[in-house]
Amino acid sequence: MLKLYYSPGACALASHIALEEAGADYEIQAVNLRAGEQKTPEFLAINPAGSTPALMTDRGPLTQNLVIMGYVAQTHPDAKLAPNDDSYAFGRMQAFNGYLASSVHPAMGQLLYAGLEGEARDAALKTTLIKLGVVEDSLLGSPWAMGTDYTVADGYLSVFTRWARQAGILDETRFARLNDHLDRVQARPAVQRVLAAEGLQAV
């Protein structure tokens, strides 16, 4: 059985969604980041970086959402969560996920969790809106992130659009496509089960 170490509502939500969408045999273990559980020797033995998510497999741990989601998609091919039979299409999906991981996530983390004020916060907000704008205008397919088929990229994107909506910055006019996408992801039965398991609600 797979075991996912996560923090409720944090970016590990993406890996949790992937596991549930795949119909995987897994269990979850919450890691209280505020209490510093990610810094304990027990958790550091699983992920020396001291962050979630971490997925324990029968061959050892995997970390980073992009890696975990790709692993889940490839080990559960019947769920069709990635274009596993098309290397180029799989690469495009991972490029999308990579942009979320390397551009959108850091920008939103800086804005929402760094305690910035005044001009520093204004600058972080501007950067975040630019990053989200790239997804809205250029990267987001239709009806799903990669086009006609739902993939793990959709669950990953929903993490950041959830945060943006909760922060009141996902303007319905500027980000019409992202808002529509988030609503459709949150309406999926698997996603609703994951939200309930993490003590969350659709936003």
C-alpha cells in the first residue's frame, strides 16, 4: 500500500487528488507543519528536505508533486491520468506541471505566506497575477489543462487557483477560464472525497 504524507490544504493536495482519481490503494498521514513535524527525525528519514508531499512506495519514498503525480499516472494506466503512450504529450504535461511548481507556486507562496506588507506585497501580487495570467492566456487547454482529457495537471492547477480564490485575487473577469476550471475540478467526485478527507471544502 502507498502512504502519502501531506499537510491539509497545502500543495500536497495535488498528489492526494491524483491518488484518489487513480483508484490507488493508499493511506494518508497528516504532517503538522505549524507544529514542526516535518523537522522530526522520523519525517526527515523519509524526506530529508523536510517538506510535503512524500509518498512511500514499496521501493522507498518519492517526493515533489510533479514526480509523485507522474508516478501515480504511470503505475495506474487504466485511470488515464496522463498521456502515457505519447512521450511528447507526457512531456508537455510535465512542462505545464513544472511551470506551476517553479513559477506559480513560489510566487503565491511569497504573496500569501511571507508576511509582506506595503510595496513588497504589491510587487508580490503583481508577480503572482502575471504568472496566473500566463496560464489563463497561453497554457490552459480546453476543457482541461492539457486539452480534451483530464490529467494530473488539472488537480495540480486547482491547488493554486483555490489559494488564489481564497485570497480574493482570482478575478472572475480577468481569470474567467481559471475560475471555470476550478469549479469543474472541485465538482469531480474524487476531488470532493479528497477535500472531505483533508477537512476542506470547495471554495
